[in-house]
Amino acid sequence: MINKIWVVISGKKSIRTQLIWAIFLSFIVTTFVISLFPNTVTSLILFIAIFIFCFIILTRPIVRSIWQVANGLMVIASGDLNYRLSVSRQDELGIVSQNVNHMAQQLQEQVERERHLEISRMDLITSVSHDLRTPLTSIIGYLDLLKKQAFQDDEEEARYINNAFNKTQQLKQLIDDLFEYTRLSHGDVQLNFQEVDFHSLIEQMVSEFEPVAREQGITLIQELSPDPIIMRMDVEQMVRAIDNLLMNATKFSLLPGEVKISLVTGEKYVQLSIENQGQPITKEQEELLFQRFYRMEPKQSDMYMPSGYGLGLSIARNIVELHGARIWLDHQQGKYRFCIEMKRTMHTSAEQQEE
């Protein structure tokens, strides 16, 4: 308590108090000095001179701190965002110094974010240019062969046409994925929420995906709760996100393999998980999996299922986050488990009766 009172009286945290003390002490010193001399005509001038001198000496630390703040602002304004002011005072000037340092930190972080965004934009342009050029070059090559009739028989001609068509489908898929990713990442999308039985939706998706998985040597295993799960979501967008996860699990599973789809319900959350066994990856690779244009080559042949363009998981993450949900990966020694956890927004009539 005594320390707090002393801090207030001494003016360590208030410039006003320090100025009052400077005026008071200057007056005391000046009065004492004048009392040593007899009254003369110059006493008033001497009093003013001594008072001003004492006041300047006593307020010099304040003025020096103000100049330090002013110079620091000029250094920061000139572009040196690494510069920081010394925060040695506890008064208003100390608070100003802290705020200036905070401002410099925020500006530095903003510049770093803009730099990363610029690098990201350049990487995006480079990746898109490369991925567009690859199938386009193949299409031009096949069309050039067909134009020159550089084929031996009708079977080879049909193969050229089929290959060119497949490349156009890849090109279309890349453009569609890129457009969708751009819309989702910039928030330029309006979700069309509607009530849907999430359990039935997953069952339907798995049954439709089963022939594709079987063709790749993958067996789909369902572990779904038997009861309906009424949720509010954008069905089209959520189907795309889950389909991307299923496609990813099928591509990177060891053959022959299994992909397990589990749907677990709780009082407040619904969790969908998709598990598969594949080649182990490093922690660094795990952190990059949801980044755009990051891709790993599947172990099996991509004759029926190309490796993709590294946008599937990014799109899935954006869709899930737009729903206010979260998505993550659990990985241990090649066992992959992608999870989507959503808040329960609706309950079935049976559950409501039980409550």
C-alpha cells in the first residue's frame, strides 16, 4: 500500500505529476538562491532565469523520451520495421512507446503476410501454368497426329482420339477444381443449407463409390450408426468434400486394401472418419497435405485414376470450415484417418422423445 502511494506521489506513472514536481522544485530552488542575494532591481530577472534553468534540467528526461519516440517513429516510417523503442518509463510516454512497438509489430506481420501472399500467388500461377500445359500439350500432340493422319489403322486412330478426350477431361477437371477452390477460399460462395439424413447420404455415397473402389482392388467397409442423423448442410458441397476424401483414400491405399467409413454420433457432435492403410509419410508431409497443389504420387497405376492436381483436400477443408466444422488427419505408421466433426443441429423425433 505504501509503495502504491509513493508511486502516485512521486509521479512515476504520470507526466502531469512529474511536471507539477518540476514546477514546485524549481520554485523552491529559485526562492532559496534568490534569498542569498540582497534585493536588487535584477532580482525578478534572476528569479525567472533560475526558475527556467531548473525547470529545463528537471524536465530534461521527459523531453529526451519525447525525442526518442519521435525519432523512433521516423525510423519506423522510413521502412525499418525491426526497430523497437526502449520501454523504460512507466508513465504515458512508456505507454506510447509500447503502442508504437505494437504498431511496428503489427505492420511487420502484415508485410510478412503480404509477402507470403505474393509468393503464394506466384506459386499458384506457376502450378496452374504447369498443370494446364501438361494435358494441353498432349491434346495438341494427338490432334497433330490425327491431322497428319499419322496412324497405322483405325484402332490406333481411335486410341489417339480416346487419349485426347481423356486429356480434355483432365483439363476440365483441373479448371473446375481451380474455380471451386478460388470461390471457396475467397468466401465467394453462398451455402444452400437444407435438412438431410446424413446417415442415408453417406450410405448412398458409399454405394455409388463402391464400383470405382472395387475396380482399384479396394474394399469399402461401413461402420455407421443405424439411426437417422438429421443435419443442416449444403448437400452438394458436403458431398464433394466427402467424395474428395474417398477418392484420396482409394488412390493412396496399399493394394489390395480396405477403406473404412465410420459415422459416430454424440449428443452435440457427429464425426465422420475415413480410414485406409498406405505408405507412411513424415510429419512435414502431414502438415502440407491440406495445402493447395501439394500432391503425392499414388503407389498404384494411375491408368484409371490419375494422381490429381493437389486441390482435393484443400477444397474439402474449405467446404468443411464453411460449415463451421473441422477436419483433420490422424496418421500413424501408414494408417490414415481423415475426420470431419460437425455440430449436431437437428435431432430425430425418437431422440427428442428420449430427452
